[in-house]
Amino acid sequence: MIKSVRAAAAAALAAPLLAVAFAAPANAEPEDVTLSVDARGNFVEVSIANNSPEMITCNWVATNDADPDITNASPHWSINPNRNWVITTVFIDGDYHLSWSCVGQSTDETWGTGETDEPLAFTADSTSGSLGSLGSTASGSVGSLMYGGIASLEYGSLGSLEYGSFGIS
């Protein structure tokens, strides 16, 4: 009988320790993975910072507030630990809400809209901060050597070294 009492006492004391040892992983910390949006006219830069210690897979979708059928979405991207992923894309004029999601590839941790953040609102507006248009003869047109051109070395171009480019930093 003494052995059964000792066994019961040991089991009672061990139960909380086992519960802690086998508990579900902690919730993702909001600052581990963050997304930001920077709209400059119709050019919108979306940046995801992975400050977590693991590889993550992310995607986002921006929906036009006036017409939910107008969306702009990213493919699923894998982002290494302690790296940033940045893309600049063009939106038509309007107000948008961007929802996003990231998941750890080796854990079940998740970040994004509904998990650690709310949808992000932004406005794409060709009358504020636009860098030019394809039909323009001023700077920002196709072939411009200043900014916004396809061959630009400054910003707003396909092969840009600064703004308007797709890249991972």
C-alpha cells in the first residue's frame, strides 16, 4: 500500500511537469514577422520582415474597398530567417485593405491578419506622388533617363536599384 501511495504522489507531482514539457508551442510573437505597406501614387511597396529564427512562407492579397472584385495578390514566398522580402507593384486608383499570412515551415506558428495583425489600409492615387506614366513625355515615361523609365537607374523602373524593384534584402 505504501508503494501505491508513493506512486500516486509521484504521478500527481509529475503531471504538471509533463503538461509543461508536452504543451503546444507558444503563440507566435507579433514582432517576429511584420508586414508594412508604403504607397507612393500608384506604386505600392509591400515589405515582410522575418525576424523569427525559422524559414517562413508568406502571401498577401489587397482588396479594393469600392469593388471587392479588384484584387492584387502575391504568390507564396519563402523567406529565410532574419531577412526581408520586398516587392513594389502597381495598383489602380482606390482605397485598399491588405490581408496577409505567414507560417513557419518547421513549426505551426502563424503570423498575419487575424493572428497577430489587422488588415492594413492604404490608398493608391495617381494624383499624389506618381512618378510618371507610360504615355508621358516628361520624366517617368518609357525610355526616360531620369526616373520611372524602364531603363532607369534611379527609381520606379523594372530593373531599379532603389524604388520600384522586386527584391529580397
